[in-house]
Amino acid sequence: MAEKSTKNHYDESKIQTLSPLEHIRLRSGMYIGRLGDGSNQNDGIYILLKEIVDNSIDEFIMGNGKRIDIDIDDKGFVKCRDYGRGIPLGKIVDCVSIINTGAKYDNDVFQYSVGLNGVGTKAVNALSQHFLVRSFREEKFSEAIFSRGKIISEKKGSAPGEKDGTYFEFLPDSEIFGDWEYSFEYIEQRVWNYACLNKGLKLYFNKQKFESKRGIEDLLYSEVGDDTLYEIGYCTGDKIEFAFTHTGNYGETYFSFVNGQFTSDGGSHLSAFREGYLKGVNDFYKKSFSGVDIRDGIAGAVAVKVKDPVFESQTKNKLGNSDIRAWIVNEVKAGIVDFLHKNQEAADKLLDKIINNEKLRKELNAVKKEAKAAAKKISIKIPKLKDCKNHVQDGEKGEGSMIFLTEGDSASGSMVSCRDVYKQAIFSLRGKIQNVYGKGRAAIYKNEELFNLMMALGIENDVENLRYSKIVIATDADFDGFHIRNLLLNFFLSYFEELVVSEKIFILETPLFRVRNKKETRYCYTEKERDKALKEISHPEVTRFKGLGEISPKEFGQFIGEDIKLVPVLVKSLKSIPETLEFFMGKNTPQRRDYIMENLI
């Protein structure tokens, strides 16, 4: 009798028990999100740095240590030293290697912190090829060195003249992250945010000093600059700090934080801030203006301290605490009324802005009504939209939903048969959309294709009705594709910049080359990857994909599946947007001609 195949045999021998640090290495995405190579500010190597610096920030928040030194060399070797209380010397190994170990469960020791699950530093340890922790207390020190989560050595001794605090150094593991590199520009932005959110804290990154005198007001000013309708308003309390102004842009743009954590999707604290702002303005003017008219064009930043923050996802980008609403609304309302009483010029300009918004909204509603009537005559369904079954409004089912904006039926044809019909929608553009730079908002409602696009996204009335978690621009990697990409970005940045600021817009990366022989196939996203594949694969055949339509549906499935590569569209600051759009989308200036000639190759 033939023996049973053991390939799928399931018995006691198949059961494994991993140590916590082994689990972190095997399932790193659960702990730090995406891996990446450092080209995206949300890549894992930046999360490792954040976890270490966050511990030092928590010390400052609790009144210990006013300086943090961060150094990163050109090989990515990180050093971080704070001057807080220092980890208790007898517990440094436990604190960096045993999950759910730490002092942040004790509200007397750490009242306001983001990292309350006892995992952060352990994840850095597990995912670093070299990791060192050294704590200084009362001129004594304790040190431990690890490699990939395994302890190498321990040391204790005296440290005469050393101030209390904790020192970390680590090097992200190339086995986990591959060929990676830190972008100092991303780190400088994050360090600047730390400084603005922690007024009085001095941070030194590679000897460059970052310090904010005005707190979150500095953060908002660095985003909007001097192009505001009135001076930036600023208010602070025990557990809240916020700044606000209005610009000539459309929509609402916010930067919200909880215990120093940027919440790109806002949450209950941001909703309460918006409500408090509305109530404060109406109370001051003794009117009942609508929220849309009061807030259109607003740029605001709000930071709150919450003892037990509850986030709606593991990435901590949306706060869910409902018990904080009342006090935030009241403090914001009082702060707005106080600011307007003390700043008559700002109060006058804000009133003019609100009245103008009200007038434009009524005019726009008439245009919207005509556009909707015209759309109904064409079809009940939105033309060129292949919708998915679940959307943001469906709660957990809609998490991760996305819509691909493609150029023409050829590109979308490859996607339709291989997409996830539950979470992936496709909207086919007819080609190059209208260049809307410099046009009023009514223009986009009079353009049939742009109106259909807004209806597909659910934003024809309000961006809060966005139907998808992600908007993905999927165009060919050629000149026409890049032009369409620019036109779409121009559209979003001109009228819906809050979607860009909250990181809802992405670019789909698809391979440029396929290198294969009879035994192996590799897809390459860069010429460097292609050249490497050519060296490693014998007798290869190389295909250059000129357009998405050239990739077969069978192949395309893997590029929009679990291993999808999405690059978020990020802006360095709001004040840079008008200048950038003018340069690329405005009249054909000599400067742009010179730029094209210099970069043509």
C-alpha cells in the first residue's frame, strides 16, 4: 500500500511556537506597517526611528529632559540620546526585548503617550542587525547589545559626569528591509513637527538645531506662509493647542495630532475642533452661518493630549475617543471668541470671507443642479466606472477600498478581469482631462468628465463623502501618461487639496521591464533592477512595457494584489502648491522652457 503524501500532512509536528521577537521578524508588517526602501516617508525604517524618538519625547512631556540628540550617518546607522530619567538600570534588557513590558501602563509615570502597547522598542530591536541600549542614572550605566533580537552582551559600570537619560543606536536589518536608504529631508520634516508639538524642546539632528518658540503656530505658518487672509490665530490650554487661519484655497485643510502622533484621517478630536470653531464664530457674530461657509478655505492645526487614546486602526491615523468631544468643543469655542474680540481686523476679514463663501456656494449650487440634471439624462450609472462592492461607508468591509483612475479602455481592460471586485473600482478617463489651472470652481462642474469623476469619487458635494480609502492614479509610464498624471494632480491640488494632505492620493507603480527565460520570470521597476536581473538570469528575454494595456490580465493581477506598489502623493508645504502649479500648469513661461531643456535627457 502506497504511503500517504506528507505534503499537506497536519499533525503535532507542524505546530510552532515563536518567541515574540521572532514573530516580529516573521510578521513585521503587523508591527511597523509597510517595509519599503526609504523612498516613502511611511516606510518601516522611519517607523523604527519614530519609535525610539517617541520614547524620548514622552520623557519631555512628563517634564524630564529638554534636549534630544539624533545622528544618522550615510550608512543609516542611527544614534539617539535623550536627557530624561533613563530606563531603570536593572530593567533595560526587559524593556527592549520582552513584549508588553514598560512603564507606560502606569499613569503616574507616563500620563500622555502614543505607544501604550509595550511593543515599539522591541520591534526596533528585532528588526535591527545591530541594536544597543544604554541607560544613565546617578552617574551609573547599564548597557545591552543585541543583533536581530538576540542578546549579544551586557555591561554595567560607573559613568562619572554623565547626565541621566537613555542612549540608543541601531542599524535597520538589510535581511528585512533589503536595499534601503534614509531620506534626511523626510527626517528633518518629522523632527520639525516634534519641535512644534513640544514647545521648549531642543532637538539636534546631525548637529542642526530644531526648536519652536510658538509651538503649533510655527507648524501652521511653515505650511501656509504669509499668504493668509488674516494673521494666524493661536490658542493653548492644558490639554489642547490649536492654530487657524484662512487662505484663498478651496476646502478645509487640517493637521491634527494626538500625543504627538499625526492623525492623517483626523478623528473625534478634529471633529470636535471643527464643531467648536463653527460655534465660536457664530457666537461672536451672533449669526447662524453654515459650517461650509465658515470653514471653506480654512487651514488649521490642532494637537491634543489624551490619557488613553483609542485609535481606529493599527496605523494610529484616526482617533476614536468619543468622551473628549465636549471639552474640546468648549475650549475651541472660547478660544475663537477670545481671538476675534482681540483682533478686530481679523474679525472683519473673516466675516467678508464667510459672506463671499455664502454667495459663491449659492451660485455653485445652481451650476451643480444643472450638472446633475444633465448627468441624469445621459445615464443612471456613472459612465466609465466599474465600481466595487464595498466602500468607506461600509465600515470594516470598506477598509482598503481603492479606485484606479486609468487612461482609456485599454489600460482598464487589463485590470477589470483581475481586480478584487469587493474593494477595487476602476474609472476610465477618455484621455487628457481639461487643464483646470486658474479656473473657478464652477468650471469643473460644467465639464462632463470631471463631474463624472467627482460623482464616482463621491466628492461632488463634500470630500467627507469620499467613497474610497485610496484614489490611485494608474497611467502609462510615458510622456502622455505623465501629462495625464499632472493634469489629475492639478485637479486635486486646485480644488481638493485636503485629499492630498490627508494622503488619499497615490500613484500606481507597475514594472517597466520583464526579464525571463524558460525557468524564471522577473519584473523590474527600474533600469537598475533590470540590469541586475540580466546578470543573474541566463539567456534572458527582455520586454519593455510601454503601457498598462500591454500587460496581460494574468500578469497584471499580481501588480494590484497583495504586493501592490503605491507611492503616496505628498506635498512639502501648502504654500509651495500655488507656485508649483503655476510653473507646471500655467502659461508657458521661459523658466519652464529652460527647465525642460536642461532636464530633457
